[in-house]
Amino acid sequence: MQHELPDAQDRRSSIRPYSRVAILGGGSWGTAIAAIARRAGREVTIWARDPDVARGINDSARNEKYLPGIPLPEGIAAYTDLAGAVRDAEAIFLVTPSHSIRDMARQLNPLLHRLTPIVVCAKGIEADTGLLMSSVVEEELPGHAVGALSGPTFAAEAARGDYTAATLAFDFRTIDRIHPEHSPAARLAVSLGCESFRPYLSDDLAGLETAGAMKNVVAIACGMMTGVGFAENTRAALIARGLAEIQLVTLALGGRTDTVLGMGGVGDLTLTCNSRTSRNMSLGLQLGEGKARAACFDGKPVVVEGERNARSVHDLARRLNLTLPVCDTVYRILHEGADLRESFAALWSRPLEAEPAAMSVEIPHPVSLEA
């Protein structure tokens, strides 16, 4: 049996959490992260745009707008003033929608000490640049350690204290590998780890973010086909082929296969593609049932990240010269007005291929020949 050296044990026990953390975003997931951090013993502030949300958290430890009926741990301090929320914070969690990440990071620039680590919790690819969210933040906040938190995490369950796991990824510098106990990733992991929340560490930031952005698009595809009336076979096929597309882009951006097969890849993908709790699958479901986009979610302006990401993923694939049939189908339906049923029929009648891409086999589909 192999025994750990005493110094390895000492190093592990010496990992120091960040005592004070700020959560920027008073929506469901931001509030859930605040609850997790508070349960882990941290001093927690949260910034919310909506004064009613901040008031509810401060007065009754609840966020009835985004997490109705769920009591939060006492002691979370909510602000509508960004400077007040981040004052004295040792770590920042950015939990605003992906399209607002650049603006938020820009506002933070004069407010933070340059050593404050930033954790991006939004999943997306910037529309104009093709950049992952961490790269967007790095452009606006140079010198800061920037990472991402992602995984199969429905906010309401995490906020309630249901057992939940996710992956926390940072690029590891040489010093981080020599002294991992001092790395931002390790310190943030122990800052969040509590009885109900289990964070895994990763040094594959590109892989984690790519999987997080693309899984939303695949979930819309699964919702569309469920709404049309297809069932489990169809959804399983879309998940499997969607996963192949995620891996293709991940590897092209320097990520790794083991990340695609982990919490932020397969874990998040299976959750999002199999539950109507997911806004992405729910949007697809309503469109598949024949609703106009404006009528979805009872006409409320619900932000669906996969809707924006479908365009970003499509543009990124063109830049990388990659073919993504599932994601491209969703893009054409959402943004080019393509007919949903005809688009998926065309997806299924594409030339037959081998699953190991290295075989480089392509055979005309019999249905396309008949046509």
C-alpha cells in the first residue's frame, strides 16, 4: 500500500479558503452560489440589479423572484451598489448573462485589487469575437486569475441544499503545479465545498467553457424534437451526436476529451437535455409544439443562453472550418427561419458516416437517393 508523505498531507490541510466572496448577479444561479458559499462558512455579499431582490435577501433571506419558496442561509448581504458589493471581497463570482459579461468586467476594473481571482459562471461564446467568457474577462481585467465554474447544477436544487457537484477550472501556472495548495482553484474549491456541494478541480478552462456553451444548443435541439412528438431514441441520438460536436470544438480550442466526459461535459449535457426545468430544453419544446418564439414562456422576456449561443457556435465553427450538423440545424431554425420538421428530416438523411471519425467514411443516405 502506498503511503502519502507527511508533507503532502500538511500541504492539503494548509489550503486557505477565501474568507469574503462577492457574487455578482441576483438571479437563480447567483443566489444559489451565494447560499453554497454561506453554508461553507464564507462571508458573502451579492449584487442584484433589482432592488426588490436585494431587499428580499436582506430582510427575509429569500429571493422570491427567482427562487420562490426556498429559504436561504442567514447572513448573505445584498447590494444594488456594485462598489459596495465587491468592497473587501477576496474572490468574485460573475453570474450575469453571457452577453453582459464584458460590460460587468469593465465596470469592475477600477474596483478590484489586481490579485482578486474571478470565477465566470456564465456559459457562452461572445458573438462578435468568438471568445470564451474567461477570455472576455481577461481582456477587461488583465492580471487577474480568471476561471470558470460549470456542471450539472439546477439552481433551485443547489440552493435547497440537494447534493450537487460541479467543476472549477483555472489555467494552472508552473507555481500552481508546484504548490497547488496556494492556487486560486484549490482555495476556491475549499471556499465552496460544504456538505451538499462538491467541487472538482480542472486545469482545462477552454474545455470546460466550450462544453458549457455548446450543451445549451444541443438541449434546444432535444426540446424541439420532444415537442414535435419524438421520444427517447431521438433524444439519445441527439445527445450522443451533440457530444461528438462538443468534443470536436473542444479539441480545436485546445481542450481535452476527459473534460468533455466529466461534470461540465456529459454531466451538464445529460441534465440540460433531459429536463423541462432547463430553459434551453423548454424553449425547444415550445417551438417544437408549434409556438411562435414571441409566445414562448407566456410571452415573458426569458433569457435563454442557448438561443444566443446557437449563433456564436455557428460563427465559431465557420472560423474553425468545422461541420456541426446538430448545432447548425438549431441555428438555422432559430436565426434563419428554417422549418423545424424539414430541418430535422434533413439532419437524419445526411450522408451515412462512421462514428470513429478517423475512418473517414461517407455513404449517401438511401432516403436522399430516393429524393
